[in-house]
Amino acid sequence: MKTDKVKFTNNKGQQLVGLLEFPVNRHPHNFVLFAHCFTCTKNLLAIKNISRGLTANGFGVLRFDFTGLGESEGDFADTNFSGNVEDLIAAANFLGKTHQAPRLLVGHSLGGAAVLQAAAKLDSVMAVATIGAPSHPKHVKHLFKSDLEKINKTGNAVVNIGGRDFTIKRQFISDLEEHGAKEAIKNLRKALLVMHSPQDTVVGIKNAEEIYTAAHHPKSYVSLDGADHLLSRQEDSLYSGNLIGTWAARYMDITKEASVKTTHEVVASLDSEDNFTTQMKVGDHFMVADEPISFGGNNFGPSPYEMVSAGLSACTAMTVQMYAKRKSWPLTNIEVHTTYSKEHAIDCESCEEAGSKIDTFNRSIRFTGNLTTAQQDKLLEIADKCPVHRTLQTKTQIITKKIN
């Protein structure tokens, strides 16, 4: 997963820091804006895993630290829920200027309440997903209820949340109470996915029911059965990310890649605007070839020579394993490591001359199993007999013709 650190400013001129993540093998078809939980940061493991699930589904994902948290500027004590919503709008504007305005908003816990508010102010958003979200922002007051009297009396109090101290001011409490969540949900008019765990002890499952009931269709609910509020188990957060990505695709404008067809074994198709990123049909399988970034490509797939090396490695492994099985030898695994380069021939007589280097595949093989030295030596001989190896070492011909 390719990740860029990005910086942008909020409506108060403070610098916010985020991570913009991209799919491994393609340009994003749409972008997601992620809002983290109360006092959390963009680096929470669950958020990373959810982002990974979304990028696997072709989305680009921006997750960032709200004002006063993580790497972002500002004093958390001076922030409030309204400020979080404004930060989301600033992040959406940043995405719109640098890439593409977000089509999907995802919010965890209080971040879920924030995206429900922000979605109404962002015309680009087509769908919203909440995870463990409260049906009203003021729900977070329970985290510091023992200090509420002091906050109301003195104007602020230091509250310990998740092992960290935060200063909470009276204006924060007042701001939470002013936001009518149900009204925002009723006016949402965008596709909504509500995800919640029945075992959530921080934000009870009743909140999910209230959000779902208040919303208009299209709306969906998915139970994160067995998960805790922070989705601490990796399988819960990865499941959430993958499911949101699959669900949201129904509401996104996604350009379908043309399926290349051929009567040959392999076809490669490259449009002029795609640089080196080449769509391929290899047998019954579809894949992408590319060049590394250092060569001017996007690195969305293996390079042509890496594909040749891959063919040699795969053929070697298959040939050797087939021979070992035929002999009933205990070869439990074979690894074939191959690298292509231009080198002087082993018996080079005129190495100083220009053009004396030849195509060279350096191949290293690891055998696993209770094999004798003699058996391993024999398997090395068999490796040199694999069909692709023989093809690369014999004279071949390439016949080219034009297709009308």
C-alpha cells in the first residue's frame, strides 16, 4: 500500500497532518475521508486496517489527525465537536484540490457522528459508513461524567481518557449538546451503512438502532458480532474495511476496465494515456504489467523482464517438485529465486569490448525436506531441464504480423 504524508490547513489556519493511502495495483477509482474516534489519532491500528481493506477495493483513503491531536497543530482544550466537522470539510476540500473530492465518508465512534454532520455539507459525498457511532454527539459526556460538575463550575477539568490526560472545557460540553444528531440523519439523503457490535460497552447497540431508524433508505446495518468498541482484533477491523469497500462500490461511479480478449495465449493492451501500465490477459487470468517508478512507471504490476523471470522460477519449481514426487523423495518445499541482468558470459574472451554482456538469469534454489546431498545435487540438474530454461537457452524465433 502506497502512503503519502500530507498537510493542509483548517478554517483557523492551523496545519493538520494526514496520511493518504492508495491501492497497490491501480489508480483510485474514488476517495474516502476517514474520521477517527474521540481523542484517537490517524495511527490507531484499527484505522490502518480499515484503510487497508478500502484500498484493497480500489479506494484512495485520507485519514488525518483532528486539531490538537497527533501531529496536527492546535490545542485540544480549545476544540469541540463543531471543530471536528469543520476539519472534515477542510480535509474534503484538500482532497478535491489535489486529487478528487471524497465520495465516501467513514467515521468511527464520535467520528461517525461527525461524518453524519459533515456529509450534509459535502455535495460530492454519495455514501456514509459509521462504525460504533453514538446516535447523539453528547453521548461522549459519559467518558468524563465524574468531572462534569467541576467543568461546569470552574470552566474546565483535566480528564483521563485511555490513559492520557485531556483538558475539557465547558464550551466543549455546550457544543456537544447543541448538535441534533437525529435531525442530521433525517436530512442525510445519502446511502448509509451502520456497523456496530452488540458487545460494545462504550457506545451501546441502542445507538445503532436509533441511527438506523432515523435514516431514510437506502440504509443498511451490519452486526460486528464479538468485536469491542476499538475493533482491537485485526480480523474485525479488516472485515469492516473490506465490507465497507464492497458495499460502497454500489453507489460509486467506477470506470470499468475494458476486458482484453484474444485467441492467443497472451494479449497486452496499452492506451496512450496509461504510460507503462498495461492490461493483460494471460491464459484465463487477468493481470497488469508496469515499470517501476524509477523508470517512469506506476509500479502497479511486474515489469516485462520480471515476468520472464517469474516464468523461469515457476517452471523450475514445478519441474523439480514433479521429479521429486515421481522419485518419492521428501521434498516438502522448493523456493526458486531469480533475478535478470546483463552480465559477461562465464567464458567471456573479449569482456572489454562494447556489447560483450549477455542476458543473464541468476537463479538460486532452496530445498526443504530430509534430502541427501546426492538428491539435492540431482534436483539442481533437473532444474536446468525445465522447459522455460531450455527455451531461454535455445535459438527461438518471433514471427510478427499485423492484425487488420
